[in-house]
Amino acid sequence: MQLDPKVQRIIDWRESIAVLPDNHFFEIIRMYLGEIKTPFNKQKLIEELGAFIRREETRRTLVSLLSETDLRIISAVKYISNATQEKLYSFFAGTYSFAALYERLLNLEERLILYRKCDRNGKTIVLINPHLEEDLAPYTKQSVLLEPPEYAGISYEAPASLSPELIAAFISFIHKNRDLCKADGTFKKRTESEIERLFPGKTEMLYNLTKAFINLSLIREVGEGFEIDKNKFLAFARLDERLQYAYFCVASAGRFSRSSLVRQAKLLLEVASSIPHEGFSRSIILRLAYLISEDQEDGTGVSSLGTSSRFSAILNRARAEQSETTSAISDFDSDLSSILDRLIECASLFGILSKKGTDIHDESIYVSGTIFDQKEFEETPKVLSVDAGFNVTLMPGLSLENLIPLMDFMELVQFDTAAVFEINRKSVMRGFDAGLSANKIFSLLKRYSPYEIPQNLEISVDDWSKSYSSATIYKGYVLQVSAEKAAITENNPAIAPFIAAKLAVGIYLLSVESDEQAQAIIARSGLDFIGKIKTPEKAYESIGFPEFAVPQKTDRFDTSEEPAPTSDEERAAHFEAMRAELEKLNLPQEKKEGLAQRIQHKIILSPVQLRADSVKYERIEAGGMDFSGKLHIVEGSISNNSMVELQFDDRVIVGIPLSITKTGTDATVLMEVMPDRDEKVLSIGQAKFVKRIRGSVLR
């Protein structure tokens, strides 16, 4: 019989209390229930603790004492499945230090809001106390984790962005400047100067675009540099424009397998389309990426995507893969928010994100980019203007697929508000090399121009065509048959599609790429006078680019604001009331300090808990010249298996002390430094301040 999920969570919570070491177990019981009377039953005490938490007054006080930071951390535990301490630190990177987050988690455990248990893999995960789930629900929304920005300045500049015209113009540039990169992949100085002249202010964007072209194999290296793989580029250009730009952005960071390319491009688009109109700061975008990338379906967290998340399914498949063939950057990145971290700048350049300003912490604020704007295209837009000097002005309106053939015979003059090209003898000859005829060139120009093509251009192109066809160098396979067999050969359905050119009567240039392909064609022709070759046919097929449904711009996350459970003033009033009650008690100073510390840490919910016998004074910090005090703190941390914080002039180190070595007037401690778990030897005497991070009663 399957238990109700909430019943199972309550059982898990009770077990987490039951397996505590005895000293921790009895400490928490004394803190909340008072002195333990003997004989006692451990399970009964756990039931009493549960009953204490379920009281309306207890739940109301526990929730009322939650600060904004508390709610943010609790919300992260709720929405990140199987939340570990490491996951939470990664999620809040840049917001909380490891020590601050660790101490806050311990405090929330002591206050009975959170608890820990081991999952099936032996990892310690953090969970919300099931007795408080309903009370916390109104205050633990995605909006708590994705705070709107506080603007310090607005960016009024129109963001530069990729466009089909810019990509096409750069293709034209590569046609003329094949040798554009050094051996290390960076632009040559001559290339940089020429790009800055033709594309003012777009050098960085085009450098990233070049890396993407190379890593997507849209351009290939030949003897004299790079050349465009036109067929592959046309296949790429048929993709949704937003998908093109996402692939460009990901590929600018390295070469990836197909599955990793899709995974990262999809994450990028999912995140960009989920940013609200007021924008998010960079750090909040990384949190957004973390939430989207989280697989919530088999964990205890609450899904922030819903059960139909397409991205969740991709994540499951990616995590199941053992390994894939290699790439310039690791194919699997366990922290998907770090993927976004390296893509944000490029995404801003390419128009997937747009920088809207800066916040009060001088952090950039981004909104969804221009690629998500609705665009309406005419079926055959008239965007070309050809003048008598053979200059072509290109206005926006054509897709990349329609622009690529135009770049075969036009040479870029300038790219600014509009792109200006020139048609000259060299560029037209390049078009003929690409398989265009004079008639095809005229057809393309007339299709997209609202005016007649200048007659002198038509005359010049015709002259260049005659000159081009007057002499030809061929490379390939040539079939020669006798004159009387020529007609049969030309009309043979197996051979005719592969005749690229008729060089003379009975002499044909074949468009085949290998001996095997040529032999297979002849075999299929059935012409026995050529001879039968029994080599099996081999099929060659180029793999296209993977497609997926592009996410629409949407408010994915619930950003509705819920009033905080209490104000700062109301919480302060509670603390003052508890301190006033404490002052009325006739207690030793050490006991008062211990209870005052509990009030500060929000463990005291009512005056009933102000009992001297429930507290033991502990010294947890020392500094300055108090060497023996600092040494005592570290020694105590080792015996309690607690973390310790060492503050030096230039840094703060947090970790688990492993051993102490005394050296004359000083002592060093071997520490496992968090969160990287590197071992370091540090001076205790030189530390300005030493603090033991309070151990958790639920540890």
C-alpha cells in the first residue's frame, strides 16, 4: 500500500530526528519542550515535538520570525529538487558566501523550519519541515528567488544585434577575405582593420560569429584560408531565426556534440524568453537558468517548469548519457547555470538578450532580446536598389536563406544602417564559379528590386559571362563514348542527372565525387558497351541541423508579490519582548548570554523556553592578541567536527579543521577549505579573528 506523499514526508522528518546523536537529540528536546523526565520514550518525545510544531501559535510564531533572507533560502529548498548544500551554494553564488549560507541553513534547522536526510545515493539533502509546508506556501514563490532589479541607470542606446543582412554581409566579406584568421584562430591585424572599416563597432560580434561558423562547420578551411560551405549554410538558414542565433551563441564558445548543442541552445532560449519586461540582473538570470535546468520530476522539490517541460526531458536524457565524443569544451556541464554565465555577453551581442541598464550594485540588467520581437515579412520584399554605378543598397526584409545566393556575386562596400554592395567583374566571376548564370543573376536582382535593372549592368554581366565561358578548367570524372552512342548516353536516366557539362560530342564531365559513385552510376545505366561494374552503391548524406520548438515569450514564473509574514518592526518587537522577559530572570551571566543568543537566533518562540537548565554557555569566537582563545576555538571545532572561519587581512577562509601543529610561538591548522575541499595549512596566530561556525543540532 502506497502512503500519501505528505505522510511519507512526516515519517522522513521523524526519522531524521530519531537518528540524531543522543546529545543533539536531547538538546533540541530541551530547547523546545523543557526538561526530560525519566523514564522517557524517544518516539514519544518525537511525537510531542511534532505536536508542539503543529500548534497554531507555534506555527504562526515560526513563520512570523522569517526574514526576507530566510524566505529566499526556504524557497530555494522548495524549488530545487534534492537540494544539497552544494547546490544551494551554487544557486546563490555571488549573493551569499559559503560561510553565511551554511550558518543560515544551520539556523533554519535549529528553528525546526528545515531538516536533512540522506537520499538513496548517500547525499545529504535539505528539506522543508512537512508540518509547516502549508503555512509557508504563500511566502515561498519563484518571485522570492527572482527579485526584480533596482535600477541605478537606464541604457538608452539601441542595442546592436545580429540580423540576416549582417550575417549575409559577413559571408560576402569572407568570400573576398578567406585568409582572415591567424593560426590561433584570432583575426589578423589586416582583417581587424578591414572589418572595423566595413562594419564599424562590430569587430567583437563578428569575431564571435566567425568562431561559431567554424565550430558549426559552416565554413571550412582550404589551402588559401576559409570558404563558405554554401549547401550547409542554406540548410542552416532554413531554421527558425531565433534558433540560428542560439546555435551561433553556443558555438561561439566551443565545438559541441549535437545533443549538447541542442541542450545549451534550448536552455539559452528558455531563459531569454522567461525574463519579464522589467528585466533581471545577471546574477538573477543565472538563478533563472538554474531553476529551468533543474529536473524536478523525481525529486522532492516543486517543479518550477511543470510536468510537461520539454527541457526537463532533454536534461533527463543528457544526464543518462555516459559520455559523448569530444569537444573543445567539456560536453557535459553539471552546473547548467555556468553555461549561461559564459554565454550572456555573446547573447547580448547577438540580440538574444538586450542590456537595459545597471542596478544599484553596478550589475548589468538584461531583458529579452530583439529576436523575440514579432516580425512580419512580405512574400517577395523589394529591398534592393541598383544604381548605374553598379552599387546595390540592401534594406532589411529578406531572410538569410534568400540573401545567401545574392552574396555569390556582390562585394561588400559598407555595412551601416543599410548594407551597400558593389557588383564588379571579380564578384560576378565568383558567382559564375558558384554555378550562377547571367540570367540567374538578373533574375535574383529583378525579384527583389522595385526598379528596372540598369541596362549597362546587364551589358557588362553578359560580357563577363562570355569571357568566363571562353575558357574553362575542369577537374573531375570525364566519360567518353563514340559519336553514335552519344544520344543513348545523354538520354540514359541513370547517367543524365550526373552530366555536369558536355565538353564535346561524346565527351561529358560527370558530377561525381568518388570512384565508387562513378562505378555505381555506370552499373545502373545498363549500357553494356560501357561495361558492367559490380561495386555496391554507397550513399552519402549530409546530416542537417537539429531543430526544436522555439519557446515563445512568456511569463513562466509566478512573480505576483505576497506580503511578508511580518515587518522588520514586528520581528524586532518580538525580540524586545523576549529580552525583557529574560532580564526579569535571576540567572548567572553566562546563562543569560546563552539565552540571549538563542533569542537573537530566533529559537525562543515564547517566554516558556527561557529556562536556565536548557542552555550551556560556549565560547565560539576570539580575535586580536588572544592567541590562546583562538587556539581553543580551533581545538573545540576539531573535537565537535564543526567548521571554523579564519579572517586574515586579505581574505576569509572557511573550512573543517583537521589537525593542529604547534610551532614555537605560533600554531598552524590543517584545514579542508570549503567549498572546494582543498587542504591548506594556515597560521592561527596570524588570523585576526577566529570563529567557530555553530554546529547544528540536526547534523
